[in-house]
Amino acid sequence: MAERSSFVVVANRLPVDEVIVDGERQWRPSPGGLVTALHPVLTQHRGTWIGWAGGDGEAPEPFELEGINIHPVPLSAEELERYYEGQSNATIWPLYHDAVETPVYKRRWREAYRMVNQRFAQAAAEVAEEGATVWVQDYQLQLVPAMLREMRPDLRIGFFLHIPFPPIELFMQMPFRAEILRGLLGADLVGFQQRLAAQNFVRLARHLLGLRYEGQSIQVDGRKVKAGAFPISIDTADMERMAADPKVQARAKEIRAELGDPETVILGVDRLDYTKGIELRLKAFRELLADGKLKVPDAVMVQVATPSRERVEHYQTLRVKVEREVGRINGEFGKVGMPAVHYLHQSYSKQELAAMYVAADVMMVTPLRDGMNLVAKEYVACRSDRGGALVLSEFAGAATELRQSFLCNPHDPDGVKDALLRAVAAEPAELKRRMRVMQRHLRTHDVAEWARSFLNELGVPETDAAPD
Ligand code: ADP
Ligand code: F6P
């Protein structure tokens, strides 16, 4: 029987990667912001992290890694297709991102979503001690809070949504909308990235279920469910340290040299996802080259597009479109040995990404909609030289905080081009001033502070929350 814990995290993915050493399966921690932030709380409580280990079929037995109990939950090949690729990433993901791609609704996907959420809830019910705190993460597991409360009314349950929460009119499209909403209302605290998202949620509770609310607090079955905004962040100090490492600095110089030492390096780093606005950014660059406002080889673009959700149709179509646009730009504006766009459909180490951030004069973050966008924050944290300019979409959660970036409306191509040109032309003194303000903000608003503020609001005593 698995060890019981007083603090349990439930997330779709486990914070571990599988590695094969001498033909034997081993696990190593995967370096994510969430696990970094929660590590102190988890180790303090011999906490448990419940999640999917990747792959299909039987799950590995629970094990301990660096003071955290890892509790894998299995997914069959069919569940992967229906719960993860289908309901989570072809229905909920597009709908919650302003339906920038058309959401697909299928009954068998909903069934699988229910079954898998039940499995995660069951696992949490089994490992949580009497009166424990359980923190459920993200859109893949929205039914878990209510399912868990039903089984274990003694628990303190938090839920955090990492992606946007849509306005009422969009949410109402969802065929099992009331069930999702009731699922979330099983929590004591529901956290969002933005204040507007929390407002959408409380208004929806009244609209759909006729529930009363006061401020951000909803009355449900004689309980109070609080909603609030907790903008997630990065491990700022760690990112700053990494970027200042002489090896990363040297690698940044090397990258610029490999690009032919251009005057302006423009960078994009995203999962290859249709919400990220990769195509519109490429188009803006192409039009500026065509207008003669930018020239190859003085300006080059590097676009890192991390492979993601590759079996979902929307993602396959996007890949074709992006690669066609890259081909078009290079065909029209590249020279022998000098492409205009360097397109990299690969994953990189955090160090290599940091070197790219340091090497880039302009970082383009242009999502059509994004819950937060940590890449924007990572870029700012890496620029201890206070050089570099961030072009940022108003539709990224990060835009609420990073006001000194070059903000743009990604739906307006001329606005994007204008922001990019202003960023390219900005004086070093102006860039320094902008970076200084944003860096100061990120030092006090890091991921540990995010976890601390959520857990405090949930009522986990201060001493138990993540220390600095
Ligand atoms: P999302 O959660 O939608 O993928 P974010 O920008 O919030 O978007 O977070 C992306 C995270 O993935 C960042 O921490 C970023 O450093 C990392 N990342 C992005 N591209 C790569 C890549 N090619 N290799 C490794 N890590 C990547
Ligand atoms: O930010 C949303 C999110 O779904 C995270 O939960 C996840 O870590 C990331 O995007 C990557 O997605 P996936 O787990 O589907 O590869």
C-alpha cells in the first residue's frame, strides 16, 4: 500500500523523466517551475505527486525521488487518445483559448475524461492522510475536486488552472458544461492566472447553476468556494544564475557567430501550438523584409518550435503551415548559406535556451491567447546585461505584469510589425530602463511566491508554505 501524505499534488504529468541506463529504466526529476516551487512543501510533508508517467499500459509502482513520493497513474492507449489528445487537447484546450481553433466535441472523449479523472481522484483519496491538503492542477483534471470531495469530505482541496478560463458565452458551448463547473466547485479555492478569469468563473456559477456569490466567494451546498488570481511565475534567481554562467555567456556569443554575427537576432521559442501566434510572427517578419524595413543578413530570425501533441490534427495542420511559411521566407529572402529564418523543431536543455535568450536582441512572444507565457518571463530574467527587447502580445497573461515590454495586438499585423520595428530601433538606454523595471518585478514575483500565496489563501499555515 502506498505511503500516506498530508500534502498531495495531482497533475496530469509527473515531474519525472524516464531514462534508460545500461538497459535499465530509471527516473530523474524533470526540471519544471512547478516542481521547483512545490519541492520544499512536498519534502516537508513527505508529500506525494500523483500523475501520468508517460507511455501507455501499466503504470510503474510508486517510488520515492528526492524526498517526494511519486505515484504513477496508468493510461491505456485508448485513454491517451480520448482523454488526453481528445477531450483535453482537442476540446477544452481550443475552447479555453478563445476558440482560436474550432473545438471538437465527442461523447466518447467525455466518457474517457470522466473515467480518468475518477482514477486520479481515487488515487488521491487513497494516499491523502486525514485532513490533508490536495492541490489539483490544470484543465485535464477539472472533475477531480468534486469527485475527491465526494470520497473524502475531510480534505482541504485547491485547484489551479494554468490556462485561460473563457467568458461565459464560450464556456456555454461545452456539452457537459455543468459537470465541469460542478467539478471545479468541489475545491475550496479555485485559482486562475488572471483576475478576469476568476470573474468569468464566479459569474458563470451564477449564470449556469444559479449560485450566489459575494466578491470572489461562491456559496455551494452550504460551503464557500473562493476564486482568485494567482499569476504563475518562474524560478527567477535560478534563471538569472544560469544566464550569468560563463559557459552560457560563451555559448550565446557562439550562437551569434554561428548566425553570421548579424546586427539583429530575432527569437521565438514556443511549443508548436496554434495559440502561440507563430505564423503571424513569421508573416510580420516576411512583410518587413518585403517592405525593405529589415534586411538579410543584417536581421535573422530563429524560431524554436518544440514538438507538442503531435497526434492531434490541429497540431499536424499547424506544423505544415508553419513549415510552408518558413520555406517561403527562406526561398524569397535567404541567400546561399544565409537563411532568413532558422527553424528548429527540437527540444533543448534549459542552458541552451538561456544562451539563446542571451543571444537575442528581440524576443517575439505573440500568442493569440495564453494563460501566462513563461518564455516571456524567462527572457527578461536572463538579460542581466539589461539588453534585449521583448515584443509581447496583449493576449498573454504575462502582459498584465510585463508592462514595459513592446506590447502588441497579435490580431493586427501592422501593430505586430510596428512593435517589432520599434523594438529593433530602440536605444540601449531605453531598453535598459524597460528591463530594469520588469526584472525587479520578477525578483519579487517568482514561482515560490506564487505557491506561497495560493497555499496561504487555501489556509495551509504560513510555516508550511514554500520557503524562499
Ligand atoms: P506552455 O506552458 O504553453 O508550453 P510557457 O511559455 O508558459 O508555455 O512554458 C513553456 C516552457 O517550456 C518554458 O519553461 C520554456 O523554457 C520551455 N520550453 C519551450 N521550448 C522548449 C524547447 N524547445 N526545449 C526545452 N524547453 C522548452
Ligand atoms: O501550460 C499548459 C500545459 O498543458 C501544461 O500543463 C503542460 O506542462 C504544457 O502545457 C505542455 O503540454 P503537454 O503536457 O500536453 O505536453
